[in-house]
Amino acid sequence: MSNEENFENLTFVQRLKAAVHHTTLKICKEDCEEKDVKLNRMVVAAISETTWKKCEHFATDLELFAKHAKRSTINADDVKMLVRKSPKLLEYITGIQEEMSASKAETKKKTKKTKGKETASTSNAPALVDIDENSMT
């Protein structure tokens, strides 16, 4: 990797970390206002850093699960394996997966119906074949 690529990667990681910290701070402020509690900025920073580290571990585990299954793409089963020890989160992820599958199946049905109509309307037309005379020799 060149120095420019290293710099771009570092900048990207720093921006992601800043976004995690900002989001953590926002959530902490909301919860503190709700519960009428104060949090030290160092505590928020520690929560933010812990969240970042946990996300890094999640990413590594997901990559390993896919690699173990001899795939280069992470899928829903990998995510479900990752959250298997958290029943409520597993239930939530499973629900999302089922919704997506149902939506995909519905889209397929609509596409098949549309294709079926096109095929039916064009099936009476004579087939046109373009033959290149030069390719026949």
C-alpha cells in the first residue's frame, strides 16, 4: 500500500471512530436526561472505545464465519451465528431475514407474472433469426 492509500485508510477509520463516538455521546445524553443522571466525558469515551473494539471483533468473526463456509460474502446466517448468545437480538435478526425473504419472493412472483404476460403476448409472433452468412462458411 502506498503512503497515500495508508493516509486515506487512516482518515476513513478516524472518521468512523468519530461517528461512533458522536453517536455514543448522543445516546448517553438522551439516557442521562431521561434518568436525570450525569456522565463523565471519560466514561462516554470508554463506552465509545469499547463499542469500537466490539465492532472490530464482530467484523473479524463475520469474515471468519464466511471464510469457514468457503464463501467470500457474509450472509444472514453468519450474522445469526454471531448473535446466537443474545436471544432477543437473534429473534430480531431472524425476523428481519424472514421479512426480506418474503419481500424477495413477492418481487419474484411479480416479475414472473410480468414475464409470463410478455411471453404470452409475443409467443404468437414469428421468430426472427439473424443469420450471418459469413459465419456459415
